[in-house]
Amino acid sequence: MKNILIPSTLQNDTINAVKTAIKSSNGDQCQLILMLLADIPDTFSSASLLRNINEGLSTTQENVLLMCRQIILESKNCNLKIHHQYGISSPVFKNIMKHFAIGLTIITPSFKSSKKKINSFGIQIISNSKCPILHTNANFEEVIFSQALYIKNSDSSLHAEDLQAYVNTIFSLKIVSETKTSETEPFLTDTISKNNINILIETRKPKKLKLLRKEKAALNEMLGLPVLSLYEDISYKNQIIF
């Protein structure tokens, strides 16, 4: 496992994301990067620029950050870095991923539902990267993932056996069942229950970036489970290409 990126608004779900990241490291040395996105202040005044950039955190955010630091201190193998990113684009994000050697990105519900345009745009840029993404859900608590359901896109040529070896470079879990995105929600819920599924797997392809985009409900929102999203082209196998 390489290092782990957690884009964050420093809400409570960031704490469980940090705990999950630590468990995902499997005891290996790992750096967790909390990335806080912000717009570049629209000003020509250097004093005004510094004031806007140095806006403080709320009490809630400070408490979340303090808790994350404590959790990291208790781990024997991980360290935490706070990365303030002003402005975001695909080339900038690509450089961030290379610089920090990111092998997994964890996206929380609070970041995904953020009203800030830069966070919404950041989600699209992250989704277009080739790095694996773990989407957590609203009621998510850190767990050890073991049983996975692969929900196959209708236009995908990948099967569960194609994904298993690659998935094991991220989490020690087994893909126990495969189904299609065209299946109804009751069918998927029944499959999840019968197979004791605790994580879903999907594949994704790049989409055109839009400043404002209405997304359909994600799998983790519909089915109440975290989703590991993999870039459709996994021909690079165990290499991470950004």
C-alpha cells in the first residue's frame, strides 16, 4: 500500500476515514494526507490574499483534527500531513498524487456533499484519476473489509477474477459474488444479505469535467455500504498510474 489521500472538510466522518486508512496500511509505513481545498482568493492585494488564505478552522474542525492526530499517534506505522490546496485542476491533482505517492483516495460523505464548488469540482477530478477510490457512506464505521460484491457495469469486460489480484493490493478481501448494475435494488440488497457483504466494488471511466453536474445516487448511498471504485483500465495491474 502506498500513501493515502483523504480530501476533507474536517467533519466527524473524517475520523473514521483516518481509522480505515490506518487499517488499510496493514502495519506498513504509511503517510495519510488530509487535503483541504480552497479557492484562490480573487484579490490583487497581498495583505488581503494572506488574510483569506489564513482563515482559521471552526471549533468542530479543530476538534476533528485533534482527534485525527491522536489516532495517528496511537498507530505505530502512520503519520499525518495536512495539505492546504488553493485551487485545483487535473494537472495540479496529478502532481499532488505523484508527489505524495498516493495509492488510495478515501472520499467521505461530508466532502462529497459539500456546497463549495471547488470541492464538487475536486470530486470530478479525483474520479477521473486512475487511483482507487474508497467511497464511505453516512453510517460508516471503520471495519475490516472481508466480503465484497462486484457490481459490473453493462459495458465492462472485467469479471471478478480479473479484479481479485489487483484488489488484494489494496485490501485483504475476497470478491464472493458478481452482479450487474442493471439489477434492481431489492435484488442487490438480498444478494448483500445472503453473502454477508461489507463492501461493494465498481469500476469507472473518465467523464467530461463540468463546473456544475447533477450526479445520480451513488451505490454507497443507495445500498448503505462503502464502495471501492476502480479505474476501468486495470491493465497496469499492480502499478498505480495517475
